[in-house]
Amino acid sequence: MTHLTDYTSYAQAHRHFSKDALWALFDGDRAHLNIGHECLDRHGRDTVAIRIAHRAGHSDAFTFGDLSDASNRFANLLRRRGVAPGARVAIMLEPSFEFYITLFGAMKAGCVAVPLFTLFGPDGLRLRLDDCRPELLVTAAEFADLARDTAILIADDAFTAALKAESAAFTPQTAADDMAMYQYTSGTTRALPEAVKHRHRAVATVMIAALYGTGIRPGDRFMCPSSPAWGHGLWHGTLAPLALGVPIASYAGRFDPARLMRAIEEFGITNLSAAATHYRMMKNSGLAGQYRFTLEKLSFTGEPIDSDTASWAEATFATPVCSIYGTTEIGVILADYPGASDHAVRPGSLGKPMPGVTLAVHDASGAPCPPGQVGEIVVRRRGTWFATRDLGHIDRDGYFFHA
């Protein structure tokens, strides 16, 4: 059977894409689906799923089987503690074995996982805990004093021992429409950003971005250095590739461009998706010549990339860096189709619309703007135009540009 992952060109993407073809990538369906199962349980148990580059210089590697069993144990631990389906489980950990098994184990148990950035101070953490009211916060000992009036589970040796006492057998039983995750958008520590609430079916939606925004295909060795507390590192860098059985690499600790480049070489990464800032910091380090790269696909998001950094990336990695544009609220709607030989990356552009996505640029009266005229980028959803609140324009070849 031919799957969407078998098509690599821009023309094929638009010719073969359909919602039915998208759902065919999963074990679950529109009625019953679980993100934890899709990302861990159905792939080769002995295959390395996640590699983690630590700033201190060492690396970790964990197989799908390691993560599947341990996340099942955590799901059973939650049940034994009386944490019911639908309860929020907050997770404030650096990328680590404990982070991933609690993230997926919570969702397997039918709970709502709430990943939180480890650099939140007391005010930022308190605002989010007061908002989502978790039944449990899983964190490291160093962060325990930041949380008050919340049940805390420290990810330490006692936690490891408690997991070993639980069964490694667990069968998720969630509906596709059950709540799976709360994700807080970026914001200051003293102002609460909106929590975007994702259901298990969201893993099907994000697969569009995986296929055409980051260009993920079986056989890739994929890395995203963004924190999995944020949308890019979580959805694009973790959930989408793992759901396709593609091994990932992540970065733990404060960012260091030399450590990232060494990890890219060490892990033989072929597909890198990073923030524009990551590329700029690698360029400014002046150290890229010390490493050998095997990259075939590059993508960026988070902010526009300057022309000097884009030119450096293409010269250094021998492939153009491709734009991904979207927001936490609306998802990815524009991209440059990494790996598609029939799509040319146009410098400065946001790319072209995703398959199945209808976009336009409207003026203040809601009328379509002609090519070159700046207006608001809007997306068609459920029969109406949804404003992105970003200005831009479109050229005569259908490329969108940010204004």
C-alpha cells in the first residue's frame, strides 16, 4: 500500500494528499487514538527512538521498547496513585528519559500532559499551575521549591524504583477527541499566555507539518534543538517524527552552538529543524569548519531568517534552509517542502500553502490583495476566513512573504 510518506515532490504532495490518506498513517482512527501508542508502542522495540545531546558533552540513547515499557509503568503508577483520566499532569524537566516517559505515560493513562519550560521562575510557574490546576507536577529536585500547594513527584532514584515496581503492560483506551495536552504559548513570566488545548487527534493534524514543513520521511535521522516545552520542539521535534517511527535527537541544557554541531555530526543527522536563532548562533560561532555534516534537509521557524544566515546555512550544509510558518493556535500553514526537488526555495519568502490549506492576503475591507500589495494573511477554516494577525503579501508565483 502506498502512503503519503512515499511521495517526496511538491506536485505529488498536492496530488495525493487527503484526510483519509493522512489517517492511514496511524494505528488509530477518527474515533479511537492515543498519542503515546502512536509514538512509541507500534515501532520496532530495538530501534533507537531518541538520542539526547547534553551540554556537558555526553549523550544518551533510548529505544522505542525502553520508552514504551517505562511510559506504561508510569501510566500504571498514575492509576495506582488515583490520578484519574482527564486530570492534568504537569512536567517540568529538561529533555531526558524521565521527561519523555512521563509525557507519553500521562497521555497513555488518559491524563492531560502539561509540559512546562524549565527556565520559568516562581511567578511564571505559579501562573501556569494556577491556570491548569494539575493533580501532579513531575519535576527535578532543583525546581521543587518553585511550586506551592501542588503535589510533586521528584524524578530521582526513588521515582525510578517506584516505576520498576509497576507493570510494563498497559493498553491505552482514549478517544481521538479526548484531551491530551495543554501547551502554553510563550509570554512573559508575569503575564499568563493562553493555554492551547490539544486532543489526541492533533497528532494527525501536525503530521501535515511533518511531511511538508520539516520534510520527515522514514529513513531520516531527525533533530530539533528547540525545547519540547514549546510547540516547535514538542510537536515538530518530538511527536510528529516519532509517530512516523523516525528517530529523533534533542538537546538538553542551555544552548551551545558548538555542542549542537558536534551532536549533528555524532548522530549522523540528515534532517535538522531549528529556530532561526540557532542557525545564526552556529554561524556566529565560526566553528562549523571543525565538523563534518551529512544534512540533506534544513528547516527553520520562530522568526524570519536574515539573508546572511540563510546563505551561510546553504553553503555550510549544502542544502537550502526552508521556511515553516504558522502559530500555535492555527498550526503550520506555509512551508518550503524540504526534500522536494520540484520546489525552489525563494529567498525571504514563507513558502507556499500546505496541501489542503487555502490562504489569501486581504486588505482592511476583507477584499483580496493583488500580488505585491501588503495586507493581512488569512486562512480559510470551516467556511470562513480566519485572521493570522500577521501582515504579508503574495507574489505572482504564489509565494507568501512576511511584512
